[in-house]
Amino acid sequence: MKLWAGRFQKETDTLVNDFNSSISFDARMYKEDIAGSVAHAAMLGKQGIIEAHEAEKIIGGLQAILADIEGGRVEFSLENEDIHMNIETMLTQRIGDTGKRLHTARSRNDQVAVDFRLFVKEEIPQMIAQVLDLERVLIQKAKANLETVMPGYTHLQRAQPTTFGHYMMAYANMLKRDVTRLEDCLERMDECPLGAGALAASTYPVDRFATAAALGFRKPTDNSMDSVSDRDFAIELLSACSILMMHLSRFSEEIILWCSWEFKYVELDDAYSTGSSIMPQKKNPDVAELVRGKTGRVYGSLVTLLTVMKGLPLAYNKDMQEDKECVFDAIDTVKMCLPVFTAMLDTLTVKEKNMHRAAAGGFINATDCADYLVKKGMPFREAYMIVGRLVNMCIKTGETLDTLPLKDFRSVSGVFDADVYQALELKTCVNGRKVYGGPAKEAVERQIEAIEQFVRERT
């Protein structure tokens, strides 16, 4: 018989029972459910709501169930719908009627709310640790490539010279924001809904501050209706995960381009590539492509939960059972992607000569040529027009700005002198950009120091 069967004259139809059940996925919250129940039982005993010896018996029974679950000696029942009713049924079977006292002053509404928060609270630090591992690899790559000149792009067109180290720090700063978003989510959700009951708390003298402290929460939630109907913390987590995956997807796209023959800026390690079943020459960036593909899956989880919640009146509604699978899947996906992406990046080889060769073409020092004229006293817009004429001249003659004869420079403007070639050297162009945040070696070193400090503070 179901724990809630008193009101009903008929057994639940098998189709409804299967449709209603969530044990197939919420079973993974067994530790959180037992932890919440232990805290609740201890509070009930301390407050005199149940006898102290009853509380002790309940806690002992719950701890034995936990050991049996982790020892693989428990099979959950579909008949009992969810993890809460499965554990409570097992408890009553083991310790008798005393087990029925556990649910005093509690509802499955506040029970699932606390289980879910405890689960997410446990997962967020694990994801943060994985992001910090990726940050460490980015730091190493940046340090090794402070002077590895490569083209920077806008509109996927070669634009201005930068370095691979500077490029790595761009992603390091994106991931830094991802960490802080996850930390913000963790801080905001650090409130305990246990004791809120179904929606209107309880007439029993429950101590919500005691259960919050026992479960490691900063404080209890402030409103009982909000406590059981709030899933903002899960939506925030999915949003943070979606942005994180967007960053990994952008990075994956660059790696996919860079390891193509058209670019050949990097080469992936054989251990993080795959081949073709028909084309023996192929070396495919499957890890990066899968990360890019799985990003859409995480986005889907966010849209799922936003859509589930958008029309729900207060307080709890059964629709909210749809919250867990999307969150579980997003967490699993992020935690699967981060380590393999980190290892792929750590083992790739940077093709410095190819990067430099690409940087030497495409006139990416054209802005520096204009700046050369400006520093000689010419207005920028006039300098811009002159350099545009020079680029056209180079295209027609097959030259670059670096190889264009001085007489051709001077045919367009007498301001040019022999020192223009030094100004147009790629390393000169890069290291002249010493502005805070720029690609010059000393500027990137400052960026690395900042990210290293950020990582150290969280280690």
C-alpha cells in the first residue's frame, strides 16, 4: 500500500504508476535524502516532537540503509514512486512503526527541495575544480607561448598580430567568469528549505535553524511557500553550465579550424584524435567536435527547466518533477567534457612556424603602418587612406608591407623612411601593445599572474 493511500478507494493504475514514478532518476539522491532525514529525525528528538530513543532508532535505521545501498544490497521499488518513499518504506520495514514517525512535520515537498539543493551543492565545487584544472593548462600554454606570434581575427579575417599566449589568456578570462558564476550560484542557494512542509510550514515546534546547520546550510529559507516552489538555483546552475559550455564550444571551434590543413596552427595528440574508416590520411578532432555538439544538449536542459517553471502557480506542482533529469544530464555532460577537453589541450602541439607564416601574410601590420605615420604627425584618417593605397599596391605586385621597396612607400608619402621596416616587424607590432590587457609579453605576463592568483585562492 502506498504511504499516501488513505484517501483513495482504488489502486493506482499501472500506467499512472509508471508515469508518476521518478525513482529511475532520483535514486541518485539517496545520500542527500538520508542526510536530510537524519537531520530531521535528530531535530524531532531534540525538540521533543518524538521521543529521543525513537529519533536514535530512526537514525540508526537510516544509517544501515545507507550502508546497504552503497554496498549494492538494495533494490529500489517502482511501486514506491520516488527515493523518499522507497527509503521511508525500507525504514518502516526494518524498525517497525517507529519509522512512521520520521515524516512528522515534513512533506515530500520540502524533502525533495532539500535533497535537490544538497545534491547541487555537492556537484558545483566538483565542476569548479575541473574548470580550475583547465585554467592551469591555459596558464602553462600561455607561459610557453608568450612570443609565439599568430594572427588575431575579426570576422574570421586576419586582423592584427597577437600571440598564442595572449589567445590562451582570452579563454582563461572567460573561464574565470564561469567559476565566479558557479560560485555565485552556490552562495545564493545556500539556504535550507527543510521545515517548510507542504507550503505552510508546521504547527510543531520545529527548529529550522538546527536542521539548516546540521546539513551545512548558511540559514533556512525565509518563506515556506517559496521554499518548496523555488527552482531558481537549478536554473542558475543550468545557465552557468550553458555559458561555460558555450566557451568550450567556441574554443573547440577554434581548435577544429587550427588543426585543419588550411590552418595547421596546432596538431592534436594521437591519443585525443580519431581516424576514418575509409580515408587513411584522416586525423579527426572528434573530442572538440563532441564538446561543440554536447553544448546544445546543455542548452536544451536550460530551456527545459525554464519552460517547466514558466507557468506554475505557487506552490509545488507535479510538473517540477521534471527538474532533476535535465539538471543531472547537464551536470554529467559538463563533468564529462571538461577533463577530456583539458587533456586534449594539454597534449596538443603548437606549430609556431605556421602561425608566424600566417601572421606574415594578410597585411595584419597595416594598422601599425598607419600608426607609424600618425607618430610622425599625420592625422589617422589620412594615414589610414595612405596605407589602404599601399595594400592595394602590394596586392597587385605580390608584395607584403614588409617586403615593399622603400621607393614605393615614398611614392605614396614622403613621410616614410627606412625605419618603417622595424616598425612593421611582427614582434615589434606585438610588443608595442603594452597596454593593460594587450598582447605584449609583459602585458600577457600580468594576465597570467592574475589568473594564477585567482586559481591559488581556490586551491
